[in-house]
Amino acid sequence: MASASKNPLLPTKDQCFALTDEQCRQIQDVLDPDGTRPQKSWELQYQPELIRLYMTGMSFPQIESTMTPRLTWSYKTYSNRFRDWCFPLNPNQRDNKIIQLYALVSESSPANPIAAPPPIQSRGVPPIRPRQPQPRQPLPPLPQNSTSFNPEFHQTYEQTQRNERNRSATIEFDRNSISTIETIATNSTWVSSSAASIFSHPDYASHRDSIATANSSVVSLASQYPYRQPKIEQPLPPLPQPKPYKPPRHESHNGLWNGILRVIPCGQDHSNLDASDLFERCSVCGFTPWHALMVHARSMELENFDKAMGKLSNFNFKKEDFAGNSPVHFLMVAGVEMDYFARLVQHNDTPTNQKILGTNQNAFGQNPLHVLNPRGFGEDLIPLLKWFKPRRTPPGLLLTQRDIYGQTPLHALLQHPLPRNLYPKVLEVFPFFEHQLRSLDIAGRSTIQMMTDASLRLRSESEPDYLKIQDGIADIKQLLAECVEGGVPKYGFNDIARGARGETWFGFFECRICNRTNAHSNSYIDQMKCACAHGRDRNAPDDTGLTPAHAIVTKERSNANRGHETATQTEELFRILIPQADVTLREALHVLDPEGNTLVHNIATRGFDRLLKYVLELETPGRRVSMVNACTKGADGSEKSVYEAVVEKVRELNERIRINRYTEDRRIKEFLVDTGNRLQRCKHLLVQAGAVVNPSITVCAQVPRVCLGVHFQY
């Protein structure tokens, strides 16, 4: 598997080791502003050093070896502590958080190589310039067509120029400096007396005169002579210039186009391929001339773009790449205008081009709206969103689907700079926009946090774009504050999956979903059915990043008799959450957990064999291959496939059975043997679905010749 290149924005190890203890404490305050993190006093004296090691990107086994022998904790303990301290453990999320945290703490340190913003000065009293000799500055020229002045004024003016004091001081017609003297003169007699002494002794000269004294002299001169400074017309501000065109950027080792669209990492840069060359399809990622034409559309004239599509229609090039991206995915990421999209829709109506406008989700859960770059659409963004809204059933499905990181198209769109007048119009198009704005991703980030992170990434490139997102943050905060529902999350699937049973007292049960008393029992099944009937979100991550599907599989629940929930009961809860008949809920099968594990990984490693069979049967055969071959990075940084993780669980279970022989506890032995049998059945199911021990990156994400969703013809 190709190794991902290091993000150039990451700080170096030397920069991380140079962080002071105070900066490390600032990092903790940023992640936990309320100071409610667990284990906050654990190894207190070593916490700054541990944070420095975390910022370098070291794996947790490396941190363990670095801290030995001073500390004797295992790498798993360090991993758990950083999780308790709100540090992300997922490699991609960790890199982004390191960049953000280093930028924040480095701005507060003048010794840091990152330039700090200028300090904010008080509006009432600007700072007085230091006492030092200043170079002579020329006086402003007199206007050509001005009225005649008194000759005495000119003589005094020439004498003032020859004065030694004025040669060693700077006379500036600075409105701020004059206002400073006026402000200070009202509260201090020193400045007034200084100005008076200078005019009482015109031959007085000193190199220690302050600019404040010189400016006071200017004020006195202006009061004695009727000279008026000529009015200088300020030039008009320059018109905003359009941003220069940036060619498409293909991060071949990370599998990204323009930093948004996810594809299979192939290691070959396709950004310079020309569609007119009619090149062969990439054997790893499936890139074709159709995709090259779309990503370069912004640099082409509209008529040339139209002719190029007509030319490609005469050849039998594939419309989708191996990750399931259609040409419209690549066009959306290019930042084109509405006219280009309209031409693509027209070509889609022809019998040979009915797949170029596929609205399916790719292998990473992205539909075309997830990768939409609104830069070229302007006011046409609203008609575009309205056009996509009814394309799938039920209407609005494309505007609410989540990718594997739990983000909706609204989350993705708000991370782009938009004109401030577009925010209310955009929100009106999205269904349940208030709920989407309050929803979190699998990292536990809110919409405001996502927008903040995006604005910080843009700040070094474009200050206006940074300010646009900041304006959007302010508007959305105000909108959420005015909402009737408030910021309290609704009781729903996440709470039930964690074992909540509502409110019960003296034989009465009040459901926190329907708010009725004794309408049904407090069992998990009845609560799940009630949540389904009242339209609770079945795929929304909670504040820890777990979706209801992951929580049902990973969290333990007890029955009414205090016994542990059986595998059959867990399967029944999952079938209620994601029924076989509802194809719109299939996206929940592919969202990751906060550790980057897939749902299939969590099901198989816990031995839920019947549930694993049910989940695999919900998807198409081509998608099953990628599901059972998904790899997960462990705490040591190595990647393991689902099959390899199950084999390791079986090995650990056999060791526990061997140890149990010395205790002769029959109940524990029966439990271990039953779990081992279920793990073996999971391993066979994975092999039947196409799992291998060490899959390549192509097998992990490729969807060979099978669509990820239903294509609709327009």
C-alpha cells in the first residue's frame, strides 16, 4: 500500500520540542476549555512533555519507548490518556488537529517562526512615539490655484524652516498623533507646559524633543495663522479582481482531487492529462478522459467544453472510476459556472451518455454535492441545489446523505467561503437544516467547529475568504441561538444504544421520545420502534463520534434481569435500526467510528456472525469486496484488514481458554468457547465475501464494474 506523503503544514520535530510548558497548557485549554476532561491530574509533571511528543506525530509505542524508564505505562495507556484529554487518535484527524493547535499557540509566542498578528491598540489613546531624533520630512506643497497669503506668514514660515529645532524633529500632519496630544493635554499639564516653553524660546533646540511636542507646535501654528492644508482627494479603492485560475490538483498518494474529492490512491499524478489525448484508463484508480475533461472544464471555453463532450461520446470510455465517482463528481470539484453544468445535463439526455450524471455515493460516501465547489456558481448556487433536491426518492435525500466521516453536503458546503447574503438562501433549500447544523461528525465536531477549522486553513491563502467564513459562523450562531428547540440534543437511538431506559418511577414509565406515560414498555426494542415512528436520525454521530449503528455493536446493554444482552438481541435491535427494505439507510453501513474502524470490522471482531451476514447481504456483491477488505490503522501505526483482525481475536481467545483451564470456571469456559465458534463463523463469512489477509489499496476501495447506488435517468 502506498504510503501517504507528509502534510507540509505539519510542524517539524524541532518546532514541537521547542514548545514551552505554558504553550502545552494552552493546548489543553483549547481542547478542554471547561476543564472537565477525565484523568486531568494523571502524571501531571510529565504532561507537557507528552503533549510535545504527541505534536511530533509519534505513534504511541514510540511514545512509550521515549518515556521509558521515567514512566512505565504501556502504549495503550498513553492512547487512552490522550483520548481522555480530547486529543484525536485517528491519523488524519490528528494531523489536522496538530496543524490547528500549533498555529493557535504559536501566534501567542513572539519567538515562534509563524508571524503573529499585530497587537490591537486602544482607540481612545494611541501610543506615543518614543523620544528620538527624527529625519526631516518635507511639508505638504501649497496648492497652485490658492488665494494669496499674508507676506508675514511666508516670512514666519521661512524662519520656521531654518529653525534648528525643526531640523531635528519631525513635523507630521498626523491626525492620530494630534488627537493623542489633545487627549493627553486634557489630563496632564506636562505637554501643555512643554509646548508653551518651546514658543517662549524660539531658539531653543534639543535632540531629546518628542514627536508629541512637535505636534503640539503644529497645533499652535495652525491656530495663529490662517493657513489651510490643501484637501487631497483620496483615490478610489481598487475594484475586486477575480482570483487567478488554479489548475486541478491531484494528490495521488492521498487519493484526493483539489483537496475534496476522494479517489483510490494510485501514485500517478493525473492532473496534467488532457482529455483530447484519449489516453487509456488508469488501471488502479480508473481515471478516464471523461474525468480529465471535467476537472479541466474551468480553463476551457464553454463551446469547446461542449464539443469535447460530443467527441468523447463517440468512444466507449467508462463513465465511473473504480471508487464510483461519475463525471459530475469531477465537474463539481472543478468550481465551474452554471452553464457548464447545464451542458452536462443536456449531454446526459442522449442514449449513450446516461451515466455521466450519476448521483450515487462513491466508496467514501460522497455524492456530487459533498464535493461541490461553489466558487463559480455565485447566485446560481441556489437553483443548482434545487435541481438536485428531487433527483432521489424521497426528495431531499441527496442533501442529507452522510459520507464515511459523518458529514452532510451542508457541512461540506459551509466550509467554503460564501457571500454573506447567500447563507439564509442556502439554508432554506436544505431539509431539516437546523438539525443538520446541530449534527456532529465522527470526530465530535459541530458545524461551527468545522467552519472554524476550514477558515484557519484558508487564512494563509486568502484573508477575504477567511472573513467570509467567519461572517457565516456569526450568522449561524445567531440562527441557532434563536431556534425554538434550543441546543439540547433529542433523546434517540444513540441513547438507547448506550443502554438508556427512559424515566421510570413507581411502576410508571414515561418515554422521552413520545412523552407519553406507559404507552409502551421501557425495553430497548420498544424504544427503538418509538424512535423510528417519530423520525429520529438513524445515522447521526453523538458527541463521541459514534453513530447508532456503531453504538449498538460496540456498547454493552443489560436485560431486565441484569443479564448481558445476547447476540440475537443485538441483531434484532440492528434490524430495527436499519431494515432491509429501506435502501436510503445503506449509507449508515459505511460511516466510520472515531477510531477509523468500519462497521463490518466492529461486527466481525465481536463475533456477531448472524449480524455480519445480514449487513453483507444488504449491499451489492461489488461493494461487499471493499467492505470486507477495509483496513484499519492500529495504535502502533500498522494497518490490519478485517480478516487479520478476526484471526488475531481468535488467537487471543484461545490464550484465554488455555488460562481458564487452571481456574476450571465452567461458565467462563462456555462463554469463551461460544465466542470462539462465532468468530470462526465470521472468518468464513469474510472469506466467502472476498476477504484476503493483506489486501491492496485497490481492493480496499475499488468497486469493480458495479454501481454503488441506483443511477437515475433524466
